[in-house]
Amino acid sequence: MPHITIASDLPGIRGLMTDHPDTAAPLNALADTLLRGPSPLPRGERELIATYVSELNRTRFCSDTHGAAAAAQLDGGPELVKAVQNDVDSAALPPLLRALLRVAAEVQAQAAPVADETIAAARAEGATDDHLHDTVLIAAAFCMYNRYVSGLATAIPTDPGYYEESGRRITTHGYGRAV
């Protein structure tokens, strides 16, 4: 049961954003910029970073929602997303993306500088300043989104079809409105 009254019957962050449009607008704008705006990382890879951080934070709603959006945009689809959620080291990923997911995991784990070795490993795989910037900012933002959703104990859909539809909606329309 949610810790606050949510007037709509929408689950997760969608209910919170519907009830609180004043905070929804900047949060959606940030998500749209990070996950759909200009970046050296394709949209699907940015969604994969979001789902991976959400999985590490054990935020099912965000992990499954962004996992569906990643799956809709990446070769390998849902199988790749599940592989990353289960074990990034054994997932079939390009070396640069695997290195960036390791950067994201360090951001998720603690509010401290990412280890020099982790950054060097990402750079060895071709990471630029923009790759690193975008990865760290996506990971940090999703820690905030995860805590917003989980901290208020929002409802979590149990129907996998919900997440597939959310992934299609995000891929088609972005984050300009509550997702």
C-alpha cells in the first residue's frame, strides 16, 4: 500500500506524476533529455543503463519499465535485458557498453568518485568524456527516480503486458508526459 494517497489508479511513478504535475514536468524533461536527447549512446543503451541501475536498486517498476523500453530498441530484445539484469559480466554486450555499465554500478553503489581503474577500463574500450558524463548522470538520476518510486511504496503491476506497453509508449512518445 502506498505511503501517500495517490488519486489515480496508475502504478509506480505514473501515479505520482499524475497527482503531482508540478514535479512531473521537470522529472519527465530530465528523463527525456537523458534517455532520448543527443548523446553518443543510442537510446536503447541509455535505457539499458536505466534498467540496470534500477535492477541494482531492486526497484521492480523502473527496472521492468525501462527494461521493456531497452528491449524494444536493442538487438537481443528481452533476452539481452534479462541477461544484463542477471549478470552484466556474462551478458552478450559490446565491451564499451559493459564498461559503461560497470561505471553505472559504481555510481549506484555509493556517492563517491568512480574508481580511476573503472574509468580507465571504460576509456580503454573507447569511452569519451560524453559517454562517461551521460552514463554517470543517467545512473545518478535513476537512483533518484528509484528512491521516489520505492520510498513511497507505489503500486507495482504484476502483468508483464503492462511493461511491454510502457516500453512501446516510451519508445514512441518519450517522456513528455507521465510514463
